[in-house]
Amino acid sequence: MGENALLSNIKAAMPERRAHFRRFGTLMEFDKSRKTVFSGIQPSGEFSIGNYFGALKHWAAMQEGVNPIYCIVDMHAITVPQDPETLRRRTLECAAVLLAIGIDPDKSLLFIQSHASAHAELAWILNCFSYMGELSRMTQFKDKSQKLNAESIRVGLFDYPVLMAADILAYQTDIVPVGEDQRQHIELTRDIAVRFNQAFGDTFTVPEGRYAEIGTKVLSLSDPSKKMSKSDENRNSYVLILEEPESILNKFKRAVTDSEPEIRYDPKAKPGISNLLEIYAAASGISVQDSVSQFDGLGYGELKKRVGEAVIEELRPIQEKYAEFSKDKAYVDSVLKAGADAAREIAASNLKIVQEKVGFYSL
Ligand code: ATP
Ligand code: LTN
């Protein structure tokens, strides 16, 4: 194709995208009668099906009739050591994954946390209304810091939940869709909001967590006593959203179960099998009970194969879309830029109200 033909092709494709961003711009005159939905994810690695079934799938489903705001929380990611170039690359990949799972920039605001400095400023103010005692009780902090010696625990890791509270409260959020592991952080956010409101009069909306019915806690395939985590050293313990079908089948084949042959949903007595049934139900959109009936009389080998196949089917369109978005950096950047501009405006106006309430002098 000659250069001119190429240029006119690009120009022909542009108006659609421009129109798209004009609409995006007006979206930010938020409809106050709608509930605001906010959630965040760390660009700290490749995403697992735990992230997907516990959170991301619900983000994609929560874009109609609400004001949806989805944030890539890079400032949370640096609470543990990160290689700068890797973090930068993963941040862009994270945005492409979010677009691939169906976050629609026409409907939702998608942006990077560090692009809206009001998050950090509000976190500082909220730090002054948070207690060491309550932060010390956070199980995520206890789990993550247990692996370190006391001298090398970073203040940022300890303070992580207050930054999360600032993320949520900066947008007067009503609903926060997250996995079960975030429940304690959401409760803390509510406590901080209520405390601030009691001291200064109604300021913050007190948000509610929204937890998936199925898939809110996907367990590790190699040790079903703990959650599936993308930072687990054992790569067989998790399945990634962008994983090759063959590797997905292999991982399910190796999943740890039990020695009694009956397929039954009993999370206490049979955590491995119950986890597989939940993953199957989440991937195929049917209830756990119906999944159990489907597998009646079958062996564990067949169950593992079918769970793997259902997950592959669920992920296939996402992987295809990811391949497209990951080639179009200019488009992804333009979505993030529009998102950041809108987020900055909303967060800054709420921050201003808070600054006035606490007594900061303004000119
Ligand atoms: P890591 O495991 O590396 O500590 P993470 O996988 O928990 O990180 P986050 O960015 O902290 O990733 O979480 C993003 C979202 O995914 C959160 O809403 C979290 O609750 C959800 N989530 C993470 N793991 C699971 C899981 N195993 N089951 C269900 N939801 C999960
Ligand atoms: N701690 C969260 C990520 C996160 C978040 C948020 C989630 C940071 N800020 C605000 C919801 C709302 C986690 O998933 N690990």
C-alpha cells in the first residue's frame, strides 16, 4: 500500500474514534442520580482467573446505569519492590487486558492512579484520621509482612489500605466490586469515611463492597487451602487470563484434589473439587448445583478436563481482543489520557471540599 493510501485509511478510521472521545468527555458530567462504581487492580503481574472471576468479569458487567470508574493502581504496586521498566510495561498491558475483558471507554472511566495526584493528597489527609491499631489488624498486611524481617517492612505496605480508601472516597463511590480478600479493606474505608463525616459533617459517601456470588475466592490449584495468587512461586497454582489453552488444560489436569472419587460440592471436606466446581460454574454461567448434576457419575479426570475446556472457551475472545489492543499503543494511550483528564477533575473537586473542611487556608 502506498503512503497516501495508508494515510487515507488511517484518516477514515479516525472520525469514529474521535467521536468516541467526544462522547467520553461528556460522560464525565456524571449523572448524580446514578450510583458510582469504583474499583482498582495492581499492575503487578499477569492476571489470573482469580482476578477475572473475582473482580474483572464483574467490572465489565457493571457499566450500564451506573457511573463506572476503573483504576490501574500503580502506586499500590510499589508497596513491594518493582523493576521500573517492568512496572511501566505491565501498566500498559494491564490497560490492554481491561479493554479486552470488555471495559468500554465509552461507558467507563479507565485511568492510571498516579495520573491523578489527588489520590496521594487525600491519602495524606486520611492518614491523619487513621489509627496504627486498625492498620495493624489488616490480614493482607500481616500476610505480606510476615515474609519480611521487621526492619525491611515498608511504611507504604502498612499504609496501603489508607491509599485504597482515598481512591474510593475521592469519587464519592457507592459500590466497590472486589474479591473476598478485600472485604477488610472496604470495612476500613467505611470506618474512615464515617469517622470523617462525624468530625466534619457529611462529606464522604460511605461505600459498600460488592462480592461475586461465585468466584469471589478462587483457590490455588496446587494448595486449595489458600487463594489463587498471581505472585505464587508455584506456576502450577494459578491459571492466567492470557495463558495458552494447552497449558491451561495441563494445569487443571495437575490440580490437587482428594482420594475419594465422588464429585460433590463441599468446600470444607473437599476444597479442591469444590474449587473446580466453582470455576466451572463461573466460566459456564450455570449454578454450582447444576454443575454438580452435570458431572454426576463422572471421574475426577473428566471433571478436570471439562473445567479446563470451559475456562479456555471463556478466555478465548478475551485473548483475541488482547492481541489487537496490545498492538495499538496509541489507542490505549488515548483512552488512558481521556480517563486521567476526567478522573483528575472529579478527584480534585472532592479533594478541595476535604481540604476546606480540615481547615487548609485557600487563596
Ligand atoms: P497478589 O495475589 O499478587 O497479591 P492479587 O492477585 O490479589 O495480587 P490484586 O491486584 O491485588 O491482585 O487484586 C485485584 C482484584 O482481584 C481484587 O478485587 C481481588 O479481590 C481480586 N482477586 C485476587 N485474587 C483473587 C482470587 N483468588 N479469587 C477471587 N478474587 C481475587
Ligand atoms: N487493594 C486492592 C486494589 C485496590 C482497590 C482500590 C480495589 C487499590 N485501590 C480501590 C478497589 C477500590 C486489591 O485488589 N488488592
